[in-house]
Amino acid sequence: MGVAEAISGRLADGELVIIDGGMGSQLQAEGVPMDEVAWSARANLQRPDVVQRVHEEYIRVGAEVIIANTFAASRAALEHAGLGGQVAEANRNAVRAALQAREAAATRPVAVAGSMSSFCPVAMDPTAPDAPLSSPVSEDPRFPGLADFREQAGLLAEAGTDLIALEMIDGQGYGRAALQAAAETGLPVWLGISPARRDDGTLGTLPELGDGDSFEDLLSALVGPALAAVTVMHADPGVTPGRDRDHPRPFRRAHRGIRRERQLAAAELGIRRPGTRRIPPARAQLG
């Protein structure tokens, strides 16, 4: 049994699975400059040693799933940073750093996930002059499309990831494309959504990353039995299950969509290095 299948089995048994924390924020804490456009992806090209070290630290403090630093490494992100010719290198380096970290630090089974996300320059600064002016988001070519996701998914699978983790998927159009590309690899797929509390108290999605769908409508459109897990990430802790007793229905619906035995409970980690402050993780993955 592979490590991804073992993780899936644990989830099916209702066990807690510990996921790592944010990579970008931790790389910054380590002194790695962030690219103004490609954010943390440039570190895969310039400081893969630090990327590996951060993964090792997460493993040593208990992470059972580490997510490769490919959140911002699609062609849709790197092309605008002048790094379109290094898409393959950036993704391969990121996965290599994660795999080497597992080999160096793991004393128990640890899964390596490849991240694909909605990240693109317009998502970094939705107030910029070239921000989307029309709806739906699926028609805005600056967000990743099926070709972008297929290219990245193929690179991640070829490099040796155990599963594909889709992150900050808050739009139906690119969400379907990401799911299709990830599923084509044959690897287990996790779907990560970022909910936000609306003024009326209901759950919506991040407007800069989608078309303003309700959280429940987005789940209805994207969640299916083939998913290995649904995660909630980059969200205020107040909207997560157990803290959202007044509005639990959307989460229950997500659980039904991936079969009741596949409910995901995941903790996240931060790292405290001697002489530094603890960096709060960027991923809030509970669901």
C-alpha cells in the first residue's frame, strides 16, 4: 500500500491527519525574498535548499503530509514573472526538495502532495489596473486554464508526488479545469476551497478568485465521489466546522459529496526556530 492510500485509509477511519503549514510565509521568515509576481515560486529556482529545509522542519514537528512549493508555479503565474521558460524546472525542483526532505527527516510515513492553485498575478493584486473587469472568471485568460493545469499536473506526477492538492479553488470554471487535469494523472486529488463569511452571516467564497458563488453552490458544482478529500484553507478559523455551529450545512454537504467515510480532519503546523517568532501557517485545512 502506498503512502497516499494509507492516508486515505486513515481518513476513512476518521483519524486526524496533520498537514504542514504555509511555505511562503516560512520562506520569508528564513530570509528568502518573494518575487513581486511569482511570490514563493522563485525560491524553487534560486533557493531550493531552503525550500527543502522548511519541509524538513515541518516533518520534524509532526507533519504527515507536506505540500510541495508549487502553489504559484503554474505557467499562468510564472509567464508574467518572466519565468515561462522555467516552468518545468520550478516544479521539478519543488518536488525534489519535498522528496529529499522526506528522505532526510521522516521517521514515519509522510505523503508528498503537489499543489495546483488559482494563483495568478491578478489574484495577487485584485485592485491593479489589469484586474478582471468582466464575469465570469472562467473567461478571464489570466487565471490558469486547462492547458496550464494539465502541464503542471503532468510535471508533478512525473516528478513523484503522491497526490495532487488543489488550493484556493474558488471559481467553478477554473475549478473544473483543475479537477480534470488532476484526475487525469491517476493520483488521489484533494480539493481546497477558501470560504469567507458574508455580511448576512452565510458562507461565500473569495470574490477576487471567483464569481461570488455561495460556498454551498461551489461545493455542489465541484465535489464528486472521485475526490479523496475536501479541505478548507486560507480561511478565518471561525468558519471551520466545530466553530461554525450556526451554519454547519455546507460542510456536511461537502462530506456527503465525497462519501461519509472520507471526511477530512487535518491540523496544520507552524515552526518556531530558536530566536525567532512562530510563523502562523497560511494553510487552514479543516473540513
